[in-house]
Amino acid sequence: MYHIDIMTLFPDTVGDVLSESILGRAQERDYIRILTHQIRDYTKNKQKQVDDYPYGGGQGAILQADPLYQCWDHIRQERQCRPHTIYLSPCGKTFTQEDARRLAREYDHLILVCGHYEGIDQRFIDAYVDEEISLGDFVLTGGEIAAMAVADAVCRLIPGVLSHDACFEDESHWNGMLEYPQYSRPAQWHGMEVPKVLTCGDHKKVERWRRKQSILRTRDRRPDLYAQLDLSSKEDQKLLAEIRAEELLRPLPHPVYTVPATPELWASISWPHTDVMPPHSYLLCHGPEPAACFSLEPLEAEEDLGIQDGKWSAPERSMLLTLHGQDPALTHTDLVDKLLDRAEELARQAGSPWLRMAVSKKDKELLAHMKAVNFQYRGNLEYQGARRVAYELRLK
């Protein structure tokens, strides 16, 4: 069992907080034991005074050495050992997740000393404190909040306290990175949707997305941590390349909308595109001008388009999305993302359970966008006289 004794002037407050929820249940099951000790109980005067003015003058008072020692020695004798002793102090080393792991791994008993007023007598620190810990570059009224934070961070790493190691291994700071964003039900709230990859059911894609988000969050919010990360693996290098490519994309300055294509509108397009307008074609417009043209062809369940070394996930009717051209002036914008969103919306409106595509292997940009929104590779095929790759997206 892991023991933590906390020396404080406010034992009830500290004890109440640390006896609730996960830590409370862990104490009931004898994984940990957290006890608080009232420093005033170890004074030798009737007034229970534990503080006095500092030698040399100055503002306020400090905790005296002897009540602290008597309390500390009582704990030592009860435990029949000399526990590792930590003083919570703004002068201490900043506490990190690595410190929590170290304290959980290397010790089975801690004493946390909570200062108050202007601090504690240095002689007690010199004689009995093994390390000083701070929560950060700010000052609190006392050490109780810091002690509770340290106790919580350490105890949750003790085996049995949490239901599974993964409960803390995925969290911020465990591997030197900040945690990825989290979402819960409902899937749409106040017009904001959960990222599609989290609802796809592909655990590898979910884990990859989470890793990518952790890298981004750490880079943007904690450059000090980011500078220490080892991102040399092949997979991390791919993620970094994706991040760089995505950040080069400019957002379109105007809203986009789709309109059914007509021969007249098709002929009016000034940028390179398929000469003959296919059936079921649409224009994606940006402001008053066409920005891209595409078709959404309904396919019956038996139409597999002749996939040669694979197959669709299910023999169900679907919509085949084909991109027939886009304004080159809008390269390196989020135009393709918006086109895929609109095509998905139209396919849903048509009641199709699948959105499928046959894409040239040379179209690296389009393929990257498709993979980002969770299109799945299904094989190679010959389509419209060219060798292409087949992808599909399940519409739930």
C-alpha cells in the first residue's frame, strides 16, 4: 500500500478533498492511504501557536521548526522508517509528470509539508526535507493546494487506483505531449460536429489522428515541450509532412455552394476541365464564379466498376464522385475539402449509403484530402480508359 502523510494547518479541508471519488475508493480498497496531521497538535504552548516573527525583521510570520519536527518525528515513529519528505514551496523545482512517475516508482511513503504565512524555518528544511516542489511561478496562501495536486498526481499512478494503465498513459504529459481533443455525444452540438475520423470505426486512423492532434497542440501551446520531443520515427515524419502541407492551404475568402450544371454553364468555364459535360454534373461556385466541376453518378449494387485486385466493402448502391476540373487560381486553398463535403452532403440527400471515387494515382493532392476525411482504399481499376485507384466513404 502506498502511504502519504500530509502535515498541514487545515487537515479537514485537505482530507475531505482527497477522500472523494477515485482516491477515496482507492483508499477503501487499500491501494493507497492518505492521512493528514494537524501541526498545531505538536506545539508545547497552550495557545497552539506554531508561527513567530522571522529573525532580521520583515513582513509576516513563519512556521517554527519545532512543531514541524515534532509532527514529522511522530509520523516517522509510527511508520518505523524515514519517509521521503517534500516541502511544497514557491522556491522548489517545478513539478512535472515525470516527477509524479518518479515519486510513484521510487517510494512507497511520502510526507508532504504544507507551508503557511511567509514560509517555514530553514533549519527544518535543511535537516529533514529531501526535496522542495513548486506547482509553478506563482504564490499561494499555503501549501495545501499544491500538496493535494502532488498527492493526486502520484496516487493515480499506483497500480489499482485507476481501472487500467491506459487511463493515464493517453493523458497530457505522459509521453511529453499534450493530450488530443476529446468529444462525446451528441455528434452535433450548437452547429459543431465531431471530427469524422472519430466516428469511422477504424482504430488505427483514430490513433493516428490523435497523435497528430497531440503534436499540433504541443507545438502551438507548449513550444518548450515540443522542442524536447523525439519525432524522428517514419510515422511521425509523415504526420509532420501532412501538417506542413495542410498549413499551406489558404481558406477560401467567400462561401461556396453547388448548382446543377447545364451545358451553357459548363461551356462558360474558363479554366481547363472535361470538354463534354457528363450526366449528373454539378458546379461548385465560389462567390459568383465556378470554382470546380464534378459529377455524382448513381451506381447500382451490382456495378463494381471492374476492380481488379480488391472489392467494395458491400454490394450496395452508391454514388460515384468524379472531379472534372478546378480553377488553378484556387490551388493551395481548402477548395477540395469543401468539394468533398458538398459531394458527401448531396450523396446523403440522395439516400446513398456509400460515396465512391476512382482517382488517378498521380493526383496526390486529391488523394491526400480523401484520406484525411476517411476515404478507404479498395483496389485498382480501369476507368474511362485510364488506370485508377478505388476509394469509398461509408455514409452513416
